[in-house]
Amino acid sequence: MLRDHLTRAFPFAWTITLVDNASTDRTAAIASGLAARLPGVRLVEPRTARPCRQRTSCPLK
């Protein structure tokens, strides 16, 4: 359903980038599932397991 909507709403190449800040909710798991099913979705995860509070404090993969 989401893929069909995105294809209709955006008839051009698109990318959605989701960044995991090591939060304790299920955001990363949901984003990973979306990235596995939708080629235009990309998940960026920090290389460390600690929460990232500042933009410059978390090295990304």
C-alpha cells in the first residue's frame, strides 16, 4: 500500500533517508523493515550503540 501511494504521489525517483539515533523505541526496526521492502528507503545507523544527542557525536556507518 505504501509503495503504491509513493509511486502515484511521486512519479519520479525518490529517496527517503531515516537516521537511527539509537533511541529505545522501535523506530530502527520499523525503518529497517521499510528499507527491505522499498528500494527508495535507506536506513542510516550509528556505529555505536549509545544514544546520539548531538549531530556531530555519532559516527555513521
